[in-house]
Amino acid sequence: MGQKSTYSYRVEPQDVDFTLRATLPALGSSILNVAGADAHGKGFGVDALNADNHSWVLSRMAIEVDERPTQYTDYTVATWINEYGRVLSTRNFTLTDSSGREFARAVTQWAMIDLTTRAAVDLSWVGRAHSEAIVDAPSPAEKPRKIRSVEPERFVEHRVVYSDIDFNRHVNTMRYIEMCLDMLPVDSFAREEGVRLDIHFLHECRYGELLRVGCQTLDDATLFEIRNEAGEAAVRASIAWRA
Amino acid sequence: MGQKSTYSYRVEPQDVDFTLRATLPALGSSILNVAGADAHGKGFGVDALNADNHSWVLSRMAIEVDERPTQYTDYTVATWINEYGRVLSTRNFTLTDSSGREFARAVTQWAMIDLTTRAAVDLSWVGRAHSEAIVDAPSPAEKPRKIRSVEPERFVEHRVVYSDIDFNRHVNTMRYIEMCLDMLPVDSFAREEGVRLDIHFLHECRYGELLRVGCQTLDDATLFEIRNEAGEAAVRASIAWRA
């Protein structure tokens, strides 16, 4: 059995919004960086997988933040994998400030794809080959929820530009989250309440595509659906504030 | 006379584009962070100025990059002020990799504003009060060029959203640069050539405004003008690739 790994971060000026607190995408970015660094350190990073024409793809993510840390706050991200299924592996995170208080947590689920077909491959072998990397500790939050349907009442269009894309020329994860947050009333971010984000990736969106971001306000959450140019649901998400 | 100050940075995964090299906004971000940290350390940071109801505002910036560093590259930013005028102070930067090779440089010009009127105030007193912070070393590149007029042949519209704004609820500097870069053909970034960016800030753009980003292609450069909802030129910029 493995141990949790920890990484140190600091909330930099480019990480904060108008409240001078870290944005959800900034915290999400450090979470994904930690995932990449830890997989690399344990021998199953994207670099090692690419040699076999495979790669990791983020399928679902849930982030819960009790209180967004202010600019220049130092924090620690702990990460561990506790489950390998045939299709998804589960990687967990807790974010802790320098006094040891946990202020956020995340659960991510990853598929492995064949880079030629971009189809999911069976990843049970990773669990067997790297069983020492599995940590016997429960996920710190409910797993990412599957969002089955969204009936948007409002839309904005978004053309995928250079600044949106990653090394695959697909929209990067944090930009999808920004597209959702940007549909909310800006004063949602002035209240300092806990928030839970669930996001579910169904199709990759490419440079140049015209996306349609829809949003539906429910009593207890706001749902989002980003459709690609072909009209398919590419991303679904839910944001719920918690007093 | 003062000494140059140095700060350490690393190209993180969120800093790179599809070429896996640091973007201009990411390098620009570390440059502005260094400006803030150095001014703070020397006693004339935004925090100290706010006590007198003043603040620094970036008026013009020029960045020259010979080669954009790849992901995980460590680099050092050196900064120094070499001039205080009545209206503008000049802060300089060089960016150096771990082998000591300078791969980028920048010259920025800052005004001091009164936070109530948002008008520029005479800042010669800062030069007198903090003369020990002035470094007798020339700027590492030509000062930011004034871009007097742009005759755009193409436009895109951009509504200012939550993710675009800083603590003043104005569009943050790096988002303006992204708006310009996003008008260029994406393959401009695949060629690895030197680039020089000049950017000139005329009016602050606010949350919710509908901006119009125009671009004009010249033989040796691309010019940009971002107009605010009132139709005023808010930002002008020029990007020139250098073989």
C-alpha cells in the first residue's frame, strides 16, 4: 500500500478574482498539476503512457471548497489513488492551509485512452502493475455526480480560441469551468459560501469550434451544458453553493 | 543607487500553449507579479500607496521574447527601476534561464493614480523619497511604442465576464493580451520565432461591457485596438514576429 503524496502551492496574484480569493479554476489547476506530477513520479504519467500510445483523460471531477484562500496563502495538496476499475481510476485530493485546516477537497476519475482511436482502454493492468500506489483511504467527498440532463434557459456562444486550448488543441479543463462560472451573476462570488462543482467530460472540443454554453437554474444548484458545433453535449456541470 | 532584484519562477502546466511553451500572457504574469513584489518590498507597493488613496496603474508595456521556454523550465526575473518622470516611472525586466542565457526582456511604464478621481498624479516625489531604489542601468529594450492609430480590417466582440476581471472589476492585463493573440492564426504560435509585443492602456474596461477587438495586418506587424462599449479606444497593441 502506498502513502499520500503532498505538494506545496501558493495563491499567486494571477490565481485570484475580484474578491482577492483563489478562483475555482486556479485551485482546479493545482489539483490537476498534482495529479500529473504524482502519476509521473510513480511511473504511470502521461510521458510513460505515451510510449505505449496511451494517455490519461479526465472523465469527471468534483471539487468542494469551504472557503477560498486569499492571495499569497500557502497551501498543501495531498493526493492518493484508492481505486482502479476497468474503465476509471479514482484520484483524491485534500487542500490544507498552513495551520493544518482542510479547506477544500476533490475527487477525480480518469480513463485511459488509445491515442490513435481516442477510445477508452481497459486499465485494470495499471492497478495490478502499480498496486503499491493504491492508498487504503476513502475519498474525501462524494464521487463526481453524473449529470444526466440539463434543460438550459439561457445560452452564450463561445468560439474556441488559441488561449483556450491545451497541447492536444482541445479546450483545457479550466476553460470549461470558466465558461460555466462566467454564466453566473458576478455577485455569486462576493458571498463567501462553500461551493461544490461537479463536471463531466463527454466529448473533446477543438480549436475553432463554436460552442453553445447553456445554463439552468434550479433551487439548490445551477446546471450547465456545453454543446459542441455538432450539437452534442460535450461537458455537463453543476455548481451548488452551500451556506 | 539600488541593485537589481531577482525572483525565481518555473513554467507550470497552466502556463503553456499547445506547443508546450510558455505563453506571452504567462510570462507577462510573472513580470507583473515581480513588479508588485518588488515595489512592495521597497515600500512603495500598492498596499502602501492605498493608504494615501493612490495606486499604480500600468500605462504601457513592451515584452520581447527570443524563444518561449518549455514546460517546467526554471527561470529568473531580474527587475529594476531606472527612471521616474512626473507622470511615468520606468520598470525593467530581464528573464534568464538556469544556464544564464537571457531569453526575454520587458520595459513597463507606470502611472500613479488617485483612487477617487482615477486621474494621474505627479509621482516625482516617489523618485525623491525612494531614490535609493533607482538603478543606474539602461532599459534592456526599446521603450514601449505609442501606437497612434489602428485601422482594423477584422473584428470580434467580447463581453467582459467574471474570469476577465481583477480586484477592481476591470479587465486584467493578461486578458487584453489574450484577446489580441486570439485574433492571430493559431499557427503563428507553432513557428518558434522571436516576438515583440507593445501594449498601451488608455481606458479601463469594466465587467459587463461589450468590447470590440479589431486587428490590422501590416507587413511587419499586426496592430490591435480594443474599443469599449462607449466606442473609445481602450487598448492598442502591436505584435511583431522576428525571424
